[in-house]
Amino acid sequence: MMPTLSEIKKSFLVSLWFMFLTFPIMVIRVNTTENLVLWRWENMIYIGIGSFLLSFVWRYMLWRKEIGKKDGETGSEDAPSFFQRLLSDRRYAIPAFVAGIGFVVIFPFVMDTYQTNIMITALMYIVLGLGLNIVVGLAGLLDLGYVAFYAVGAYTYGLLNHHFGLGFWIVLPMGAVMGAFFGILLGFPVLRLRGDYLAIVTLGFGEIIRLILENWNEFSFGPSGIAQISRPSLFGIQLSLSSSIIYLYFVMIGMVLFTIFVVNRLQNSRIGRAWIALREDEVACQAMGIDKTRTKLTAFALGATWAGMVGVIFAAKTTFINPASFTFLESAMILAIVVLGGMGSIVGVAIAALVLILLPEYLRAFSDFRMLIFGAIMVIMMVFRPQGIVANVRRSYKFQPDKHP
Amino acid sequence: MMRAPLTMETILEVNNLTMDFGGLRALDHLNIDIRKGEIVALIGPNGAGKTTFFNCITGIYSPTEGDIVISSPKPAGAQKRERINGLKPNQVTEKGMARTFQNIRLFPNMTVLENVMIGRHCRTRSGVVGAIFRNRAMVREEQAVVDDSYRVLEKIGLARHVNDLAKNLPYGAQRRLEIARALATEPFLILLDEPAAGMNPQETLELDDLITRIRDEERVSILLIEHDMKLVMSLSDRIFVMDYGKKIAQGTPEEIRNNPVVIKAYLGEEIDA
């Protein structure tokens, strides 16, 4: 692609527009103590040149994307991504796998408590992402109130621990059951809804749960929340703070592996195919003999199960919960993980969870620009790779061409 | 062309079927019957209510009035008459009536094989627990689903596309995949909604052959809605003609061709247009 005159003109207009937009914040500085206005014209020049060049890069990338689309008849969206090619090659996959395990095992012993804590959070979001992936990615039911099940799990542990002193390992399966129960509870009224309507109702559901927790003081202790929830114990032994964080880290690793195992098996099963069919075409799905009601409810229940369990772990990790941890922003974050990772793709969701949770933490060095960079990355991802980091590839089967049984 | 011997055994009986949408009567006391091993065509001008009729008998709509009675050969041996009004679409399919759609409704982002495997859903049982633990029964069932689905695709002539995404198939192949998917549900009656729409003459010819073959080899009865008169006349054992929600004629292709009422209602319009 040669930079033709019209291209240059386009970029010039873009840079003009950016200079205009950023004028108030980048050029004018008002010093209120001395009543001075500082005009920083040099900033405007930087912005102009920067956006001029970046607009070229931007259009070049878009152009490459278009070319890629024309190249394959199937379209670039189906082409295997870099990660998939990397993982399918044994020469790279096995060393990468070993290095990955090594990294995972020594991580909490090498890094400090702060780093381990961040990693635990990221792992929790992997499981949350994979759980929501069942509902949104596989079954195609847009759920904006997913955090409600997370809250249900957390409060299950918080309340049972507070009132009855029940331990982490007893409540963990109870959290799963409570999550599933509330998943079905939400599932019933929304059976007939889809798309935008479903999203709004689930959004409402999430808010209802949060508002109940906030206002029903006798039950949930309101906004002040529940404190001094016990950390998980190892065979009845109470651990010190730092070792219990390491312990929780490995609990979370186990949880992630368990989730990946189950979700992977589910999505290539009869029930998983039914979910995908439901996502693809609800009417055809029913006409092919799939019970819509049951399929939707299992999707909601199984999706919520993971949120319930992670909720229990969350309560055990922070030892304090209150409704402020379960706002809509959390749901949006988990949804972003699913969409950014690639709907229905396990590896993609895991990578996206790590990126979306760790990135803002490590970007703290850039303090003010942290969220700006974060937002820009999201926008760029969605423009250039709308199918997510790792697009879901359907399983292929091998047959002898002349097999006549 | 070999024709399967016709029996007089009725497998689908529709009595006085009426469907109102508010003040609009889309179907008006319709009586239709289909016998075992028959290919029956349902024709009529646009808006006559043919697709509404399909939607009623497959459970997508719940009819206002009338009876839909099937004599299902499932479970094998036990011939029993059964009223299927008010059943859900998936229950109707389970009883053994599968359909295709006028505007193709495949699962575009699933492979061709998976599309057919969905058709096996209602004939298999494994659930969440089986999926997670992969016990022997589940593994065997899963393998059977794959094998059965592949066999259906071979029969339909789509075997070389097994792992392609359904959305990447050529148009004619997509229509055939819909038939394959319906066939995978082990129906005794297949309802085809304009299977030849958008096909070129060559593809239509192949479709003609395919439908006859399905009837003969799979012992399935076929009810089709179609506008391609050549196809209808060559395929059908009997034809029902609808106009404004009413049945205006029925009979063999020969009788229909010469029926003045039909010519007036249907063919007359075609000439005008």
C-alpha cells in the first residue's frame, strides 16, 4: 500500500481532529495559585505528528486484515491464530508445557505475597470466565448479572462461617450447589427471552441480589458486610498468613485445572453440542428435537456453579465481604474476559483473564494512563480480532472415505 | 424410477385444523392425510398458509382448533394413534416428524458432521454426568452418534464435507445438509419446506432423485411444500392445493394439473406475474 495523496489527506484530517480534541487537556494548563494560563503548544505538535503516523499504522493494519480475508475463501476469522499454531506444534508445545508447569509451581515461592495475591485473583477470574463462557460463549445467552452467583457463593461461605463456623472445604461444594440453584432460579423467568431482553433481565437480577445484600441488614449485615471469615485450613491446621496465601494459590490452581477439565469435556459432549446449537439457531435447535427449556437451564445452572465456588474462595481469600465487591462492573469485566478471549474457547478465556486482571496491576507504573492503555488495548483487540484471542475451533473427525459398514 | 408399494395405512391425519392470528384466519378447517411411504406435495400461491400449516403440525404454533393425529411406528411394533396438538417442537421431532426450513436454518458455526450429530440428540440419552466422567456407555453412545451421522452424510453425498463449517458449504449442499440433519432424527415423516428454492435445474434434478431415494431406502414418508411445478409433478404421489388457508383441491398430479379450480387460483396467478 503506497501512501497516496488521499491517504495523506485522510491522516492529516485525523491528526487535525485529534489536535482539536486534546487541545483543552494537553495544551492549556491553568495555574490557579498564580492565576496564570500556560500554553503548551509543543504538546499539540507532538499529538499532531503522533496521530498522523498512527493513523497510517492503523489503516495499514486494517488493510492487511482485508487482504487476509480475501486470501482464504473461508475468511481470516477461521484461520488458526498464532497461539493455536504454537500449541499444535509438538516441538514447541511440550517445552512450553513444562516451562508453564515449572512457572506455576515456583511462582508463589519466588514472588512476594502481593504478587501471589494478584495471581490468585487472576486465577479466580479464569474460573469465572470459563463459567460464564458456558452461558455466553457456548449457549449464547447474554448474562449481565453473572456476578450475582459469585455473590451467592461468597455469602454462602460468609454466613455459614459466621453463624455456624463451617469450614472452607465443607462450604465449597455447598457454594456450588447454591450457585446452581440460583442459576436455575434466574433461568426459569428468562426461558422465553433472548438477546437484548435477556441481557436486561439478567442485569436486573444481578442488581436485585446486590440490593438485597445491601439492605437486608438482619440477614447479610448490610453494607458493613461480614468480617473475620476463616481462611481455608489444611487438614484442620490453621496456617500463617503468608503460607495460607500460598495454599490458596495452589487450591486455585487445582480449581482452574478442574474447571478446564470439566468444561472441555462438556463442550465436546452431547449437552455441549446442544448448547452450541441453541446459540446458533434456537428454532432449528428445537425442531431437531432438543429440549430448549432443559438445555437453557443446565447452561445457567452449570455456569452459575463455578461462580458459586469462586465466590466461596473469594470470601476465604479476603476474609471480608460486603456488597460493594459485587457490582455490575464485575459482571462486565467477566464478560469482557469471555469476549476478548474468544467465545467458547478455553485457552482464549484463560489468556484473556490473565491479561485483563494482570495488565491493570502491572500498568500501575504508568499510573494516570493505566486505564487509558487498558481501554485502548480492548478497542484495538475488538477491531482487529473480533473473534477473540483464540477463536474456538470445532473438533474435526477422521473417517476412511470408503467405510461402508 | 422404482416406487415403493403404497399401503393405505395413514400415518398423519389432520382434521379441521384452524389457526387464527388475531382476526386473521391463516388456516381454515384443513383436512389432510398422509399414508405410509407416500410423497405428498402441498402447493398454493404465496401466503396460502403452507408454512403456517408446517409450523402448526411441528409444534411451533399451537393451532386454534382441530386435531393432528399420528400413527407412529415408534416404538417399533406398537402402532398407536396419538394426538399431538400442543406438543413442543422437540417432542414432535421425538415422535418421529422432522422438518427443514424454507430459509435454511443450519447451525452455521458448527461442522457439517456436528449439524447431523445434533439430529441424533433426541435418540441419545447421555447427560452432564456422563459427559464429565466419560463412562463406557457414554463413550460408546458418542461413537455411535459419530458413526451414524457419518453414514447419513454418506447417503446424502456430503461425506467429503464432514469437517467443514456449515456456513462454508455451497447453497445446494446446505439444503441437502438440512435434509440429512432431519433424517438423522429417525423420522417416519419428513416435512420439507421448499427444498428446491434457489436451486439451479441441475441441483433440482439431483434433489428429485435424492427425495425418491430417501423414501425408498429409508422407508420415510415425505410431505413437501414446493413452488417448482416440474419437481412437484414428477415427485408426488398426491398433491394438496391450498389457497387462503383452505384446501381447494387434492389428488394425483394428473388430476391437479387439469383441475379448473387450481388453475384459476394458482396457475392463473403465475401467468399474470
